[in-house]
Amino acid sequence: MAIGAGTGDHDFYRLDAAAGQVISVITDTAGRRLYPTVGIFDGAGNLLTFNNPIFDGTNSHKVGHDQGDCIRISPKQGTWECRWLTFIAGRGAIMVEGAFFDGRDNTLAITGGTMEFRNARGSMKLMARKGGYDFVFMLLP
């Protein structure tokens, strides 16, 4: 199953991970739910959960799903602390953790995985797109 490997706008990642593996997937944001645990809609400590389908790098074939949670750290600074699993059908899951910023891209740490990704380490570039996000996993060898 071809997920995407440094294609299109992400060709520069192939150069950064020449000896490793690059996997590009796309997720939408339909499965998000905010729990205002602190009594206000956008307050520090609120919990955001999600479970969304993921698609290949061309956004045409469903290849799995993601699920995770984020805690709102600072509404004023637009920061969250997040962790989630991205399940790729037949291959396993990749775990990431790190900061999420309202309105800007970021890089998160790959902290492990299952099956084919059981020794996963590296980083994941998170890039906003209309209706979702691009995840570009840069797995170290």
C-alpha cells in the first residue's frame, strides 16, 4: 500500500530522511469534540478529543484513522499539548506527542508505535490545510 513518500509539496522531506522512511497522510477534522472542563468554551485545561479518518497523500483513499486528545494550555497564546495515534491499516500505529498551535504548523515527536512501527522514532510535521491537516512522518532508520 502506497501511503505517500515525499511527494508533491513534501519532496524536501525525502532529503531530510534519506536513510529513513517518510509517510505522508491527510486527516480531516470532522471527529473533533471539545469538552469545556473549566466552565468556559476556550479556557486553559479544556479537553479536545478526536477520532478521524486518514487518507493517502493524494487525499483519495482511506488508509486508516487517528485518535487522541489535547489539553488547552493557553488560549491567549493559542497553545495545546497533544498526543495521538495514527493507525495505518495493516501496518500498525505511530504515536506522536507535542505542542499544537492555533494557526501555525509545527513538528511533533514520534514516541513509538505498534507492529511495523514498534521501534518508531523521529518527528512528524503537522501542516494545516482546508478542513484538515497533513501529517508527514519522518521515521529514523
